[in-house]
Amino acid sequence: MIKIKLVFILLLAITFWSCEEIPNGTIDTETVDYIIEGISAPSVFTYTASNPNFSTSITIDNSENVSTVWFVIQTIDGIEDVTSSIIMESTSTNSRKTYTGQVEIDENLLSGNYEVQYYVEDKIRNSGSNVVKVGTKQFKYVSAAENFAPVISDLDMPISVDKEILFSFSVFVADQNGLNDIDSVYYQVTDPSGKLILNSQNISKFPMFDNGNTAANGDETAKDGRYTVFLNYPAAAPSGEWNFNFNAVDNAGAKSNTINYTLIVNE
């Protein structure tokens, strides 16, 4: 249960030099006190021609000062709106109200994970400062649209490297459904003995990035389809042939082709 209590006190006290009048005044305190009791939305929504509408509801107690309730569906990273703001309605006359709303999902929206964000506007505060995001709900969308697996190509990687020298490498990723459909791009690597390398969390899939953060990972331009990462072999690393496998996965779980590459780590 989420409780949101907003208390606003406006105290006007303007002090001048002692030779001037000192105007002051206090506006009565007003309180917005509503309780978000629960949010209901499907954890999985499958689009069909007979059932294209996504429905959700939110229950609010002490709703006397609630003006408007709405939701919007976004991509999981919050970058892109899937729908416009959808107003939620309630027919109850009690202070405890359940607001419901639905929206027809675009049949061409790709399968993947999305997030519903819920907003409440109150009647008390000034416009522009009286809106609160009161909750979120993630769900998996199963689309009727055809999904294409991503394709990786154009690996840019040195033939050999010296130890304790930072270097970068990159791969180009394309997807017929668009770059927003890319969930992850990663590499796996085995050492000269054939042992799969794991990090401290026992994860073997090391991420690559397309975020334009040159200082952190070497990527020069965000969202251009080229995924990049830094690597540095310590002095104690075995010399010889290190084998790399590169892959990409989209939001529906479709896996790309694999690029295999052998990097020589010098003595």
C-alpha cells in the first residue's frame, strides 16, 4: 500500500526596513491525503483481433481531492511512449474509488516487456505542481506482428593485443524491427585452455554498448547500431589464443547469428 500525503503551507512574510510597514499573511493550510490501495494489470497481454484492448485499474481511498487519474504505456527503458495518456474513470460516489481505463494496442507493436505508469492530479496544488506518478506496472506483450531476429556483422577487433593495454572492439547490429527492438548485445570468451570466462557474479555474457559513452566503454555515437566495449588483459592472464563469440538478442528473445573470432594475447 502506498500512502501519499502532501501538505502545503503558504506563509507570506515580507520584511522591510523598520521605517516601512511589514505586510504579512497566512493562507489556510489545505491537505491532500489519498491512499493508493492497489493496481491491477495483466502480467502478460497477448494481442488478438478479438481482444486488442489492454485494461487496467487503480484503487484510491480518500479520493475527495483527486481530480484526474490516467496512465501511459512506455518502453521498458522509459524512452518512448507506446500510447498517449489514457484517462481512467470511476462511477463510484464513495471516497474509495476504483478507476479503470483501457487502450487498443497497435497490432504492429513488437513483442517484449513494457511498463504502465500511473499518474494522479489533485485539486489542491497549483497547476503544474499537482501531478504525481503514483505507481508502475510491468507486463510482457505478445504481439501479432512478425518478429525478425537481429543480425550482427562488421566486427572491428585487433588481431593481437599486449597485456595491460586498454583496447576497444565493436560490432554492428541491425534489426528489421528497428534498433529499439534490441534487448542486448554481448560476447562470451574462452581462454587458451578452453575455459569459459565468468565474472564475479558467475555471468559469462559480457554486455556491449551503444550509448555514446566514450569514456566508459568506447562507444562514440549513441543509437547508431554499433556496439562497443573496452577490455584490458592483466599481466597474469594466459598468453595465446582467446576465442570470442558475439551475439544479439531482441525483446522477443530471438537470437542473432554468431560471430566467432580468435584474439591473440601476446606474451
